[in-house]
Amino acid sequence: MGNRVYFDWNATTPLRDEARRAVSDALYLPGNASSVHAEGREARKWIENARAAVAKAVGTVPLNVVFTSGGTEANALALAPNLRRDAGPAVERLVVSAIEHASVLSGGRFLPNQMEKVRVTPAGVVELDHLRELLRDRPPALVSVMLANNETGAIQPIAEVAEIVHAAAGLLHVDAIQAFGKIALDMAKTGADLLTLSAHKIGGPKGVGALVLSEGVSGLEPLLRGGGQELSRRAGTENVAGIAAFGAAAAAAMAALPAEGGRLGTLQERLEHGLRMTPDVIVFSDSVERLPNTTLFTVSGLKAETAVIGFDLAGIAVSSGSACSSGKVQPSHVLEAMGFEPDIARGAVRLSMGWSTRDADVDRCLEAWRKLAGNLLKGQRRNTA
């Protein structure tokens, strides 16, 4: 699209070359992966190779990976009553953090009266004492806390959450979709019983995701019934090309992660230093550990829709928060949960970077912001004159 700069990687990433090649090659496979003939076995091989790559990326075994149509389906599949670990009790209710993605806040297969929300701090981190309170002396719960927030980038204390949940005989679901490929992820270290992933956040294609189960978790009821695909955990003929590309993207993301995390962190510092040259800029969750590629910011009086359009006219793609709600004129539920007033929550702009982002892109973004901010401040001075 010409000389444009992309700062909306948290919404979706460009397709990696490795994933593009996998899609192209896999599309030529004629066989159904459930067939026993040679063509079917070849298709099956591509799926199982991808399953192994995704499993390796999160530190588990391939048998625990269930492929889905994306992150939303993976979350819906995970959020269900009657899950249990080993011989433990089945979960009867759902506890979610107030800053979860909409696909988690919808509650999956739990009824509204079976759900409760955990508060977060003004920095956007789960209040552990409130979580303890919601679990104390109550029926076992499935608790859902994302590893990193898709809007602020704030990283949650998942290991501590897991300890609290397991002490109360509950299970922990971790939406790792936004964190995957940006920070190191080991399922055992997180303590997650269920983990969800999405291909298009790491350079894979849209429309492919995964639910990863830990050892000993049982009681998973499929959303889609019919054939016995995915060990009867998700019926339907597999999307061989999409799954193959997911595996290729996962392998590429893991190989690049050690160097990429530090590089993006340096760019984030450069970007936020430039933003703070504007008086009274708020960078959300800047007091806690965040993803190295994510900056959510605002300034008093800013309208996010106006800013997004202004950036777009300058050739820069940014977001007004989560891509699933950025088309709606409403405050960020994440910022409202953090205690910000609707006028502030309605004015937040998200800048997110990726592997092709360079210093020159940051400089161009800051140049566009200085012009937008200058016009905003001029307008504010006229209104107060």
C-alpha cells in the first residue's frame, strides 16, 4: 500500500515468509488428513508437524494441542463447566479478570449467574487479594486471566495467580494470544491448565488457533461434534494449509524471540520518550512490566477516532484499542476497569510494533503525532481563551 507504516501489530500481523511458503505448499495437498491412503497420510504429516512446532513453542507435548478456527473459538472451547484435573473436583463457576478479551468476558458455556470478575489495579494488573476473596470457601472455579493485555500490554502475575487458583482446587485458563511470540512462554512455568493461542498474532494466517491442555485435565466437551478429528475434541475437516502455516510461524517466532524482544524494547523506549514531549501525555500501565511492542497512550481532550484518522492520513496505521471493538465509539473496558473516566478511556490510542518496525518508522510516527498534538493543543487554547 505504498509508503505506509504499520503500527497495529496487536490487531494482526503481516504473514511471515515461512508461513506464506507453508500455505502455498500445503494448498497443493489433495488428501483429507483423516484418510488412510498416501495422500491422506501426507496431509496428516503436515498437521502433526505443525502440532509439534506449536507444542514446542509453549513447552508441552503435541498430544495436548487442539487446533481451532482461531483464538475466539479456542477461548470458547476452554470456558466450560465440568473441567477437572486428575481426580479433583469439577469446576462449577467462572472467575475472569475485568480486562479480558471480549471472547472471555462473554463467558463461554457458563451462564451469567455463574460468572464473577476480578478487579485490577490502576496499573492494569489483577488484584490478587480480590482473587483470593472470590475463591475462598466457594465451589471450585475455572479462573481466566490473560498473560498480557492486548490494549495496555501489561503482563499479569500468572504464576502467582496459578498458585492461588490451585490452592482453592480450581483450574486456570490463560489467554496467551497477545503474549505468544513476544515474550518467553513455558506452560509449566505459568501454571496454566488451559492455554489459548492464535496464529495471526505471530505471523501466521487469520482463522487458525489452538487450545493447549496441561497433563491431567479432563472433562473437555467439544463445541463442534461430528467426526473424530482432534481426538474428538474439535470436529471438522482440518484446515491443513492454515495449520501448517501456524506451525511455520510458531517456529519462526521462537527462533527470532531472543533478539527481537530486546530490539522492540529499545524501540518502545524511543517511542514513549518522544510521546512524552507532549505535555500531560499518559502512557497506560507504564509502571508495570509490559510487552515490549505495545504502547497505549492519550492526552486530555484527545478523541481516539480523530487521532486514528489523523495518523491514517499521514500514512500510519494505528488503533484505538482492541481491534474487535475499535470500530465502536465507546470507552475501553480495560481502562474503565483500571479506574479511568470515560473521557480518558475513550481517547486512548494504541501503537504496537513488530519485526519489520525500524527507527525510521518510530520517527515518522512521532512526527505525525507532533502535528496532531499541536493541532489539539491549539484548539484547547482557543477554547480556554
